[in-house]
Amino acid sequence: MPMTEQATGAHHPQPRPRSGGHQSAPEHVTGAQSLIRSLEEVGADTVFGIPGGAILPAYDPLMDSTKVRHVLVRHEQGAGHAATGYAQATGRVGVCMATSGPGATNLVTPIADAHMDSVPLVAITGQVASKAIGTDAFQEADIVGITMPITKHNFLVTKAEDIPRIIAQAFHIASTGRPGPVLVDIAKDALQAKTTFSWPPTMDLPGYRPVTKPHAKQIREAAKLITAAKRPVLYVGGGVIKAGATAELKVLAELTGAPVTTTLMALGAFPDSHPLHVGMPGMHGAVTAVTALQKADLIVALGARFDDRVTGKLDSFAPYAKIVHADIDPAEIGKNRAADVPIVGDAREVIADLVQAVQKEHAEGHQGDYSAWWKDLSRWRDTYPLGYDQPEDGSLSPQQVIERIGQLAPQGTIFAAGVGQHQMWAAHFIQYDKPATWLNSGGAGTMGYAVPAAMGAKAGAPERTVWAIDGDGCFQMTNQELTTCALNNIPIKVAIINNGALGMVRQWQTLFYNQRYSNTVLHSGPEADGKQPSAGTRVPDFVKLSEAMGCYAIRCESPEDLDKVIEEANSINDRPVVIDFIVHEDAMVWPMVAAGTSNDEIMAARDVRPDFGDNEDD
């Protein structure tokens, strides 16, 4: 039995099961044919997957489909992250497919990743024949049970006639409310059985009614607090992008004049270049953004969830602030921080209503005066800007590499990052002015995300340039999907930020473990103490490895060559391009709030604690 649907979430326009017009005449088909026809009807145009015994019946009619493109990946984890990248870049539901047992369990990480980041995903898995379920049959795994905590909903299908209805419901649940992953596990005999297919099916979801329209009284209360506040902050999360609410957000920000901070998942929701933008908050957030939240007297949280990376030590977070918390998922409101004004609703509708309510307050003579607040904010912004030092030995700075990739990228480029130092540098040193141009694994922090996610984004938006910013550690987890890219005409570009180490963990060892580099050195054997200088990871040789997978590959070790190799990569569009950037191993991510400490203890750089003066708490 499927688990109970959770009425949670943020709405984004998605392909819908066709409900208008006449019911199509029943066709006599197999369950497998019914599955492929259903995917065609819900608008799925790309599926990432690998066949195997239990799902094999579905792969036969898939070969005949002219509407659904299948991309044969090299690992199921690649299929899942590719489907996520596709969804994040296009706003449509991403689809991945795998067989039973290990095929299905290899999807667990990308499913968990999509769940944490609220990505609309449908994962279709084969299952052993229904009579064999529960017998420990060959390649059997209870994938429904395994994924129950990390899916928005999941289904076990044992009857062929249920397939159209369940596929329609899966796409509807994944893409409405707060988006998320839905698993459809189909027994092999259900795929082989004869049935009839007609469309549209009748959906039966009595417990699933996401609230999208906010309560008018709560909107009025929020508007009153905004105009009465002296130090407000608009704290914007990924839900604003998922709701397609970025235009409304810009209107609200400019109407109020309040500072805007965008989380790691919300980069591009509000232009980085806008004068009201004060940066990204969090453990490695901009000093101004982190401090603005700490000193605020009002935080208006829009599609954000007060996660630990933003709040730091929770009981010391934003001690002076009243909280307006708007989210489509009622479970998020009050989960980590009590809300003075809770608003359940779709971010687009919430922000549009807030605009009207604030305009009404202004018309009645209630206008917020934030001039003193902006004086403080501007001083912090001028005193503690993001920056980096060039290595004294003349080697490549990783921040400069990433900054130049951003500056030289064609307009509309999509950037996908792995996890670690390079992810934070890509968040800081590339300018994001448009939504859906920044893809990363925010909640789960999944190493190996970048290459397959970039592949999925490029498959969904082939006209766009797609750069994967990856680390030498992350790259070694999923680089086999470059073969998939080469064979399927998916010409992504990959920048390996190669510092010879698991960089973020090494940074923590430098700061908190007396430079004892236990198992973070990638460039030499186990006898290494990690203290000899690195010239990057050379085993494997990333250039030779990439060339072996059908890519054009270059190594860059000198700042003088930086622009030339980036421009060369941008000019090649007939195959994937990989650049192995050998960078200085001691570069660190700053600012930083150490794990478990208060955001008040933010360090602007190593041994540099910001001085905020004495008048901020007045």
C-alpha cells in the first residue's frame, strides 16, 4: 500500500495529465506499454536509466516511443542526479528508471538529495514478480520501505490496470505543493500482464490538498510588521524559485526597500547585482548577510526553512527579531524557530498579496524608515566584502578560476556544483542574476552531484551552456557519466578544482585538528603526512581519463593560461570538455561560522573577527 500523501509544498507549473476533452478509446496493451504511453501523456520527454531484469519489460516498448528519449547512464546514481539537474534547470518533473534490488538502491542517494532540496522527481523501479515479493527473491529489495522516509510519496504497483492512474498521480504529487520525489515501484508481472490503456485516468487523492492561497489576516499582520520595523530582512529560500515568484520578490523588495539575503538554494532568486542584495547567509555566508539576520528586528522568511547551516547555534540566532514565516509546507513553520506571523501558502501568491498589503499600508501613511539600518549594512558591506588572496608562489587561486569561469561564460549559462570548498566559492564568486542558473546539492550535500546534474540540465536545456564546477574528490565519484555525455551528444563543460585533497574536510582539519590531515590527501599514498606541497591529484590523470571517455581535456596550472583555456572550452560544443585546474591546496573558504557556534562568532577571514561597532543593537 502506498504511504499516506503529505499535503506539503511549493507550486511550480508542471506538465499535467490531460484532463480536458474526451477520454481516449481503450487500447489493448501490456502493462509495460501502458507505462510508456502514460509517460508520454504526462509530458515526460527524457528518462535517465539503466535496464535490468525486473524493469526489462518496460524497455522494449520504450524503444518504439518517439516522444520519450532514454539516456543510458553508467550508474543509477547518475540517473537520479541527472533527473534532478533536468528538473532544476527546466522546472519540469525529472524522471529516472532502474531495475530492482541494487538498481533501485543505487537511486536512494539522489532520491534523498531531491527530498532535501524539494525537487520534483519521479523514480520508476522494477520489482520482482508480485508473488515473489517478500521471499528474498533474486535482486529483491523493499525499495518502497527503504525510501519511505525520503520520498514525498511512494507506490507499489502489482496490477497492470493501475499503471496510468498511478503515473498520473505520481507526476501530480511530485510537481504540486512542495515539490519532491515520488517513487513508483512496479512488479515485473504487472509490466508483462495484458491490460487496456485509456487517458486521462481518474486520479484518487482524497488526502492531498496543498494550500496555496495565504490567509488574508496573516498577510495584513505581516505588512504591518514590515512597515513598523526598523531593521527588517527578507530571508529568501529556494521555495521562491520553485514557485516561480522571482518577479514578485523583486517588486516586494523594491517597494519596501528592505535588504534581501538569498540562501544557497535561492541564488538567482533575487539578482546578486541588485543594490538591495546583501549576500548569502549561513556557515559560509557573507558577513553582511549573516550579521543582518543577527541584528534584525524583523525577519520575513519566504520559502526558507531556518536550517542549521543558516541559523548556526539556534538559540542564539536573530535574538531581536520577530518572525514572519511563509511556506507552502505547514510542517516547516515553527519547526526550528517559532513564527510570530505564520503564513501557509504558495510563495508566488504570498508575495503578490504582501505587495498589495504593503501598498495599502503606504497609502495609509505607514512607511518604514530603514535609513539607519542601511547605514549599518552599507558599512559592513564596505568593510567586509567577499575577497581572496592570490597565492604567493604564483600558482592558481581556486577562487580566481571560478570567478573567471563566471565572467567569461555566455549569457544564460547554468552552473552545477559538487559539494565542498568549490561549491562555496562558486556560490560566492559567480554572479547569479537569474533563477535556475545555479544547481547544487544543498540539504544533503552530495559529493558526486555536479557531473550528472550538469548532464541532466544540458539534456533539458540543450541551447544553454552548462558548466559543472567540481572538486577532485567529487569528480572521482561520478565522472563515468562523461561517457554518457559523449555518447549522447550532451556537451557539458567541467572545471575540476584540483587541490589534491578533500578540500573542505582538510580545511576543518587545518582549523580544528592541529593540521593532522587524516585521510584527506588525494595526491599521494597512505604514508603521506599531507604536509608536502601538492600539485593536485595526478592519480588518476584527469586529462587522460577524460579523453578516454570521449571528452576534450586540458590541464591548466598557470594564471597566465586561465582565460585562454576557459575561452577554448566555451568555444567547443560538439563534445564534453574537461579542464583540470591545478590550484593551491591551502586556499580556504571565508567567511566562516564554525559548526555548533553562534552566528555572532563569524570570522571574516582566518583570525579576523569583524568589529561591528557599538551602536548596532540600539
